Amino acid sequence: MRKNAYIRKNNQRMEVKRDTYLNKLIAAKSNGMIKIVTGIRRCGKSYLLFRLFYDYLITQGIKDDHIIKVDLEDRRNKKLRDPDTLLEYIDGRMKDTGMYYIMLDEVQHVSEFEDVLNSYLKIPNTDVYVTGSNSKFLSRDVVTEFRGRGDEIKIAPLSFHEFMSVFEGTREEALEEYLTYGGLPKLIGIADDTKKMEYLKGLFEKTYITDIKERYNIKNDAELGELIDIIASSVGGLTNPTKLGNTFKSVKKVSLSVNTIKFYLDILSDVFLVEKSIRYDIKGKKYIDTPAKYYFSDLGLRNARINFRQHEITHLMENLIYNELRIRGMSVDVGVVVLNTKDEDGKSLRKQLEVDFVCNQGSKRCYIQSALRLPTEEKREQELRSLKNINDSFQKFVITEDPIKRYQDGNGVVFMNIYEFLLDEDSLKV
């Protein structure tokens, strides 16, 4: 068992600042839309809204009686799950024409909650914020139900930078911990490794799988579980429903249709457990829908699913970099560079070189290779080959665990250490 690796002062646990998301809430304040905080279960949505944003409002001079908070998951508030009772309760708290900030946690417990929320869009002195469970409140629901009247703020588990802010130890020890158990905030309060494993395993089975079964009325979850195991075992590998179907036949001795596999993959994306990254032909400037890669939103959950047996640092580091890029607001694709060459006999050859990540944010783009280590010049050239064959002016990076000082080579490629990338939010600026 490891020592308790988290800082305490005066027996009080330090607060994890989640400024990325808090600033998004602040920016959306009083914008005339319903602010909807979504994300994987237990990633800190309620804490963000009820603690961090509430504290911010208080510091801005908002009086407590003008902040209406309702935790709808609390059984003591069961009566407020009735839409009309909830409306009556909120209306009864509003005594003047001043601005009222309405915060509803786990709003999916309210039947016809869409009507309740939309009712306050017509009242000028209300500003509404809600969180919702991913079993009944997905991104697609936000788009469908609120039709331009909802402002979604998606929150992820703790980034490595956030995790490191409450970790007592070296950054190397922190990375090992993070790559093993991930960034779900609850784990900060658990010191024992066995209990961490039990928490993550139980959360997957009793919460996430249960959510999926309830949402999609799945009676037999065995095949879904098998699919999750396969995806977890092949993080960072290209795959598609057909390939996965073949794996079911050869390894699991089960026939599963391509359509069913696609449906299950879409579910896993909908509930924020995984994200799909599709391939992009950099020279041809077009997307290639299949095969694609799937990355887990939390590495601890990924490891829990396969009983912490496979700890391939190369794949985990790739998943870690992907998650960090998404937290920074980038869209991330898998890059393909097509080379047309000839063999020794003069016959034409067509090769596809992979770029780990093509990152876009507005008009900005960069290319990133994840390279655990670069022990030899041969390995270095191998990682650079695809980048060298991209004929545009966008910045190119190689991120490695090697203890190197950041430098730019003669080809304009920037090499940096994984810790600089993770801990410096401006690390991709040149």
C-alpha cells in the first residue's frame, strides 16, 4: 500500500481548483440561456456548480437568498421532483426584481424537466444552471430539447495539472498514480490502492453500466461488457465495427452484428466513457471514417475494466495526451500521410504514415507525435518521418517522456517532455 499522496493542511483537504470550467460558467453568466453542465458520472459537475460557482457568486456580492440551490438527487427533496411543485418552490423563493441564480443538480429526476427549465427563459431576472446524469441527459438531449436555448459546458475528470495541484510527491510519482487510477475527484480521498481499485470497478458496474441499461433498455449487458473489454485492451489501436465483429467470433466465440457493435460504440460515446477519433488524410484534406481510434475519458476506468492487468505505458501516454488536448478545447483527429513511392524494381508503392494527432482549434492547427522514448537516432527519425512529409506551415510537436529540455530541430519540429506539455497550458504555443 502506498502512502497517502495528497496534501492536507490543518487536517483539511485542499480544494481542487477547476478554473477551466469555472471560467466557462462565469463567461456564460446571464447570457439568456440555460447553462447545462454535462460529463461522465462522478467527474465533479455538482462540485463545480454548488461549491466553486456558488462561492464565486458570493464573492461578487450576490446575496445567498438570491441563489436558489436544489439537489434533486437528495431524497429529502423528493417532492421537488414533481415539475409543478418545483416551479412553485422556486417562484416562492423569488421576492423582488433582483437577479436570481437557479441551480438544479441532477435535473433528470424531474419529469418534464425541459418545460420547467424553458419556463424560466421568459423571466428576465433568472439565470438557470443545471447538471444532469448521463443516463438521461446526454449532449444529444441538450441539442434536441433546448434547440439553441441551452449552453452546454462539458466537464472532464481532473486533468493531470489539476491532479498535481493536490499531490504530494514528485511529478514522476504523480504521473504513475494518474496513469493507473485516473482523475476522478473521489479518489483524492482514498489512500489505499485496493480501495481505489474497488471504487473504480464498482463505479463501472454499478453506475455506468446501470445507466446504459436504463437509458437504452438493454436486458443482456454481457456483449456490451465484452465490447468494452476489447476497446479497453486496444486503446490507441485502429479499429472498426467489422474488425471488432471478427474479434468477437475468433476470441469470444460470439456472433455480434456490425450494426449492434456500432450501436454499442455510439452508446459508449454518448455517455462520455469513450471518444472516437477518426482519421484525416492530411494531404488529401479529407476524412476517412473507418477505421478509427477510441480513447477512454478516464484512464482509471479503462484500467479497472481490464482488472489493472495491462499497463502499456505507450498506449496510456497516447490516451493521456488525447484527453489533455480535448480538455484544452481542441478537436483531435488521427492523421494519415499518404506517400507514393517506388520499390527497387520501379513498381509503384503506396504507403500510409500515421500522425498521432491532428489538432484543430478555430483557424489554428498543429500536429503531434506521442513518443514514449527516443533512445536512438533511428527511433527519432521513425517518429519524424510522417511529420517531415507534411507540406504546410502548421507547427509540429513530438512529446516524449525522456527528460529533455524543450528544443526545435532543423526541420522546425518542437520536442518537449511530457511534463512540460501537461503542466504548462501554453506548451503548444511557439
